Amino acid sequence: MNRKVLITGGAGFIGSNFVHYYVEKHPGDEVVVLDKLTYAGNLPNIQKLIDARRIKFVQGDIADLVFLQELFKTEKFDAVVNFAAETHVDRSIIDPGIFVQTNIIGTHNLLLVARENGVSRYHQVSTDEVYGDLGDNSTNFFTEETPLSPNCPYAAAKASADLLVRSYYETYKFPVTISRCSNNYGPYQFPEKLVPLFFKLASENKPLPVMGDGKNIRDWLYVVDHCRAIDLIVSSQKYGEIYNIGGNNEKQNIVMARLILKFLGKDESMIKTVEDRKAHDRRYAIDASKIAKDLGWEPSVTFEEGAKLTFDWYKENADWVKQAESRIVDFNVEKKSGGLIPKTEELVMEKIKK
């Protein structure tokens, strides 16, 4: 049975990858993409699909309840997949308010309007950061039963959204699911994130800023594997469930820097340690056995394969990278010390100079 699906945040990194994946996997479904097109929402990510009339694009803000009410009355969606979120930890430390607006209020608006309009499937895309920090010496993994313990405003906002989604299932039996993923990498990733940022800096023979001692550990997941997992969840009849999605690829940040330098044939002397981030979680690691048992999902792309695919993509899409970088602008938000929020690259280069 064909469905009309709303994908919010579908011009962003993971969202746009999911749009491409979903359109190919479900050619009979009608897909509407909603994105606010902030600095990280990049229309060229999905422009070819728009031009080919394979999707419909709507620009708008999930924090605008009146706008959402009109959209849902007009379009009559069967399913909603919510990627829309502010996601950059450093930005959440500088200006947490926008994270509350988008990640919490926006999510509740979607839940409210989806329920009012008889949507039969709602999926919330979340993050492993809601679980907090496994610590330096831990051999444990995050499971779906791990208590929520977010340590930065971004993670707190996502955890709050998850709790709202859960409450709509428990209170109203609204058909929801939540997925919590580890760190993604792959095509279309905005240039302020670790992998594309380090790749850009190394390509330009600029130092790579590694925070603290560089031994913070993340579990790296190739974005297409993530999309495949979300599609399995959304296509299932599992309601009220939470699924962890991980890549089984734990690597220290400094190791990631070395891998990028090696790929580009650069020397490791380009790595420069900088002041650590506030509330910088030490280790994230996902136990994805539940989704493997329930839905048969496992990561299919090894880190070596995914890294080559990713680095080759950035090399072959220099025009996209240049266009995306042009979207990183100063935001008119006052810091405590006064002034504007600088570009991410300016932030890290400032740390290097200290």
C-alpha cells in the first residue's frame, strides 16, 4: 500500500541521504520534504529529486505551529519521519535557546499536529548522546534501557524530545518509534562536522584541531546503513519501541584525524591539540543487538569501505563542498562576552592560535 510520507529536515545531512534512499526503495510512495533551510539545510542535496518531480519540497519551520497545522490539513500525510533538529554541540553551548525551540517545541508541534490529523506512523530520529558518557575505563555499551543522562544542551534537547515522543505512545497510544544512532559519516555532511572539517583543513594544508588529548571515543556509522535501519523501523509494525543503531566502529578522535591525513598523504605533524570542549563526553558505544534481533538489521559497510566512499565523494564533489561552506555564516546571537558567533572553522582556528 502506497503512503504519503513527510520527511522533516530532509535537506540536511542524514535527512537528505534518507530521502534519496527512501525514494529509490519506495518508488510508489509520495514524498514531501520539509526543511527550514537554516545554514545546515542545503537544498542542492535534494535538488535533482525536486527537478525530476520525485519529491515535493516545502520550506518551513517545525517550531511554527500554525504553519504545520495548515500543511497537515492540506497534504494528509500517512507517516512522518522527523530528522529536523539543531545538532551541533559547540553551537548548543554558545546558544542553547534555538535548540530548545527546534528540538523540543518543534518536535511537540509535529506530534500534536500528526495526532490531530490521523497520521498512522511517526518516527523520531535521535542520538546516542542522550545517554551521556560511558567514561574512560568503561567496557559497557549503551542499550535501549540505559538511563538518559545528557551532558550538553544539544543532548538535553534531544532527550526531552524523546520523552515527549514516548509520552504520546503511553498516553494516547500514538504509533511512534524512536531510533538513537551513533556518529554518522558519509556524503552531504555539513562542513562543520569532524570528518568533513578535518578533510577540508587537511586538503588546504591547515592544522587539524583535536580537542583535549584526542582520546574521546565515538562509534562511527556509515550514513546509508543508518538510512536502511530507519526504513526497516518505519516499515515495521513495532510501535512504542526504541532502537539503537550503531556501526561497531569505535575510534578515538585522534585516530580519525590520522586516517584522514593518511588518505590525503599528509603528515601527522598537522595535528594540533586545542582546548577541550565543555562537558566533552569521553566515550559513546552502541549495543545494536535489539534491532538485529527484531528487524534483522546489521551494519553492512565496514569502516574502511565507508571511509573510502566518503573521502572519494568529497574529492569528486568539490563544487558541493564550496557551496556548502559558503552557507556557514556568522549568526546575530549575542554571547555573554558580546559579539557574534563565529564560523566553526574560525572557532577552531582561534583555539589553535592560543
